[in-house]
Amino acid sequence: MKRKRPNFYLHLHSPKIPKREGSFFYTFGLGGISMFLLLWLGLTGLLEVFYYIPSAADANRSVQMITFLIPYGKLIRGIHYWAGQLLVVTTTLHMLRVVLTGSYKAQRSLNWLLGAVLLVVVLLFNFTGYALRWDEDISWALLVGTNLIKTIPLIGDSLYQIAVGSSSIGEQTIVRFYGWHIYGFAIIAGIFIVWHMFRVRRDGGISSRQDDYPVEKITRDELVEIEILAMFVVSIILIALALLLPPSLSGPADLNNIPEDATAPWFFIWVQQLLGSGDPLVMGVLIPVFLLALIMLVPFLLDRNQSGIGVWFNKEGRLAQITIILIIVSILILTLIKVL
Ligand code: HEM
């Protein structure tokens, strides 16, 4: 019988995968779902680019046009928006799964770092996307968020100019954010995703327990079947969310007149809450950078043990697990305090 030649998609997986690690309840498909959401983002973003106008005078009007006049524009914008929101959630949960199963240890520490860069890119992708609406709701985030950069000693002013394209927010800012959103972060995300996937294969596939336990294996064809089902379910959820809960859009931004109740995008509300209680440099820059550094240092500082790989809640990784859980819970609490 002629052997089936593996196609490119099958190449993403080892030919045989341990049953336990290949099962949905080990990874919850979170890395794969994040990748699939990125594909949806690329596809719908590509379609939006045909109608979006990156200028302060026309940006908001062009998003109104996409939403209300262009055939299927509302659906495409809705899917783009929801894929971006879900990506923040799935990426965070994927990181949590990796830390709880000790999958960052030993040779996978480099991939942990690559993942941490991807997390930052996902957040910046989302932030620049929000700003492209150029509506009243984004004015607080745009002004306060970018002003934080100025508080950084020595290089703050130059970084600010690089971020917003001028000495104050204006026409140049939207062009700059547009450039970063559709080229800059897209290229960086593309490079890091390919590298991240290459490392998963190079590191021996998904992490698995090193101790003696009966290793039953499944084929990659079986895994791909589960993945196709997951993609189908995720697509249905995205379309349902886009139709039932379309993203909001208010009138054009007036940066001299910020609404009293304006908030940061939901994933940065915790920073807004922190800013209300102290110095902007400490609360808005140093604390977030410190948390990111802690995340990055998990395999190098918080748990340098080589054992416990692939074991849920392994005792060697307690410090790392508690640290990441505390970071996520604190962010959730700060967000809830601000919202409620
Ligand atoms: C856009 C964001 C991301 C995408 C698309 C992505 C994708 C993936 C995929 C598909 C896998 C293989 C299977 C799985 O665990 O589902 C994986 C594994 C891995 N990811 Fe991510 N990832 C992302 C972000 C992150 C983040 C934020 C971290 C940690 C800071 C991370 C660290 C890792 C590690 C260490 C592995 C190997 C896990 C193992 O062998 O069990 N990734 N990633």
C-alpha cells in the first residue's frame, strides 16, 4: 500500500503523540486555538484594510462605513474584534496551563520566553486596534496610555515621539498606530509564532511526564481530527458573538474633551486602577514591567528544577505556579474593583 505523504499541517505534529498529552484535557487546545484566532484576525483584518482610512478626519467615519454600509462588514468587523478579545484570554490561559504542568522547564525555557514575547505582542496588537476606531471611548487610553511613556527617565520623550509620531497626539499618531497594527506587530507575531512552533517540535513535542507510566500513543491523524473539531467550534462561537454582541463604536474622538466615564480597554483597566493610587511612573510603567520580568524569569529564577515536567501542580514548581496565579488574580481583582 502506498504510504500517505504528510502534508504541511501534519508536519506541525510528531507522528505519534502520547495519549495523555494529546488529549484535550492536557492542553485544552489553548495554544492551537490561539493560533487559529490569529488566522481569523489576519483574514478579517485583510478585508477591513480595503475600507479603513488611517486619518484622524476619516478613520471613525470609515469604521462606521464598514459597520453599516459594506456588505458583511458588520460580521467581519465583529469577528475581528472578538478574535482579538478571545486571543487575550486564550493566550493567558495557555500560559497558565504551561506553568501548572511544569512545561517551561529544561529545554523548553527558550520557548517560554518566546511565548512571553507573544503575550506582549497580543496586548499591543489589541491596544493599537482599539485606537484605530478613533472614537470617544478610546480617547482616555490614547492620551493617558501614551503619556505614561513620557514618565520614563531620560528616554521617555524620544520613546513618546516614536510611539505617537510627533510631540503630541494627532494626525501622525493614527498613521503610526495603523503601521504598527497591520505591519509591525503582524510581522513580529508571524516570526515568533513560527519560531514558537518550531521550538515545540524541536523540544520533542508537547511536554510529557518523565517518570514510568504506561505510554499509550495516538497518531497525529487522530490529533488533527480533534483540532479540526475545535476549529469548527471556535468559528461558530466567533460568528455567534459577532452577530449577537457586535463591538461598540461611538462618535469621532475629541481629544480635548474626554468623557468622565472613559476607561482603558478592558485588558488594561487594572493599570488604570493602579494609576489612581500613586505615581504614574511607578504604577503605570514600573509595576507592569516588573510583572512582565517576573513572568519571563519563571524558568530561570523561580523554578530551575528539571523534574516535574508534564505533571499538573508538580511540587518543584510551586513558587512559579503561585507567582503566576497571584499575578493573574491580582489583575482580575484590580479590574473588578474599577468596573464594579
Ligand atoms: C499568540 C500566542 C501563543 C500561541 C499562538 C501559542 C501556541 C502554542 C502551541 C500551538 C503550542 C503547542 C501545544 C499547546 O500547548 O497547545 C504551544 C506550546 C508552548 N507554549 Fe505557546 N503560544 C502562545 C503564547 C505563549 C505564552 C504567553 C507562553 C508563556 C509565557 C507560551 C509558552 C509555551 C510553551 C513553554 C510551550 C511548550 C509546552 C509543552 O511542551 O507542553 N506560549 N504554544
